[in-house]
Amino acid sequence: PRLSLGGEFTDNIFLSDRNAESDFITTISPGLSLGLLWKTAGLQLSFDPSYAIYREYEENNGWRSQADLRGWALPGKNTRIDLRDSYVNTEDPLSDDDIAVIRTTDPSLPVDTGIRRDRNRYTRNFSEAGLSHQFGPSDSFRIAYSHTLLENDDSTVEDSRTHNPSAGLRYWFLPFWGVDLSGAYTRGNYDFSDDVDKWYGSIRLLKKFSPHLDGYLRYSHTAYRYQGETEDDTTYNPSVGFDYAVAEDLTFNFDAGYFFNKYEKREDQDGL
């Protein structure tokens, strides 16, 4: 258990480009983290509600909630199942952590790109389930599914929902040669923008030069197919690079290549 007290002064509480208003916000935040560990499974729960008190704009007083649930299980010696759910409910338009921090510490967590200029409440939830299995010294595959949900009380900010199954395979067919395959599909539903189907595929031909250095040739293909007036977009991306294992949990990657985008409208998008 934990308890914290915070204060924030802002000279532009509504993020306006004119007639900026200031306020001082006090937050009282009780929190709890709980971990359960068994022989072949584990569970971690973190819950941090906070009550925000506005000095000037008291109508914005209220509870904020942030929770994170993670679980894992080992149904077999080389098989692992991971589950997680991250939940945020707040009126703070700048509640996200630094994007660079999210991308480096938790890249699977989506970043909210909505632009808010008020203190209307919104809810964001991200859930993910994955299964990975190692069937050789360096051979493995993974399948996963994630879902994101964004709901805004402000009718001018777009709500969205996405579904994202994915899979990957790494297989060394010879002692120093291998292949890395990955693919994903994303279905995005939006209130204002066109719904979209995103298809992604990548293949890498691997060459092991040393226990710490792998070189590769890679080709990735991304296709966006919109359900509306937006032009479809296809990206072709060949590249070459290498991975260098600096330490057990630290890898340096270098990748150089060329990508080409092709935009086109389908006949049904033109109404023909």
C-alpha cells in the first residue's frame, strides 16, 4: 500500500491558444500493488486511484483511476502464456507518460494520439494475451491478440476500437542460417475517420557470424485498406541490418533500407 500527495499549477488549464485560464490542482492518491507467485504461474496487480481537487474550476473535481494487471503461466517446460490489461479513466488531457519512455520500456502499449482541449473525462483500456513456445535452442514461435478501447465524454474527440492478432516464427534450418517470419492484422473502428484493415508481413533471412552477431536481409510489406473515401496505402520496405547481443538482456540493432509508398483508390471507393 502507498499514499501520495501532489500539486500541479497550470497557466493554461484548457490548452487554449487564446484566453488561457490558470488553476492549481491537488491530487490525493492512495495505491496498492499485489503480487501472487506460484510454482508455474504468477499474477501482479497495481491499482492507483487519485482524487483531483481544483482550486478555481471545482466542477472538475473527481476521481481518477489507473490500474494494471499482468499474469503469466508455464503450462509446459518451454511454453509460456502472458496476459495483461491496462486501464485509465481520467479528466486530465495530458495523462500519458512521455512517448519515448513508453516506446522503449513498454512498446506494446498504444499511445493515445487524441488532442483534447478540455477537462472532459475519457477511458482508455488495452488488453493482450500471448502464447510463446520454444522448440529448439534458438527456435521459437509466438501468437498473440490485443484489443484497445478509447471512449471520450467529449463528443468532438474520436472514440476508437482496434483488434490485433499477430504471429511470429524464428527457425534455424542450418547451423548458421535461419529465417524470421512475422505477421499481423489490425482492424480499426473509428467514430469519425474511415475504418481500416491493416495487414503487415515481414521475412528476414538470418546469417549467424558469431554467438553475438546476426546479420540479415529483410523485406516487410504493409497494406492499409480503408472503408471509405481515404486512399488505400501499401508500403514496400526492403532492408539489410544486423543484431548484436551486447548482454543477455541488451541487443544493439542496425537496419538500413528503402521504402516506397503506393496510394490508390479502389473502384468501389470511387463509386464506380
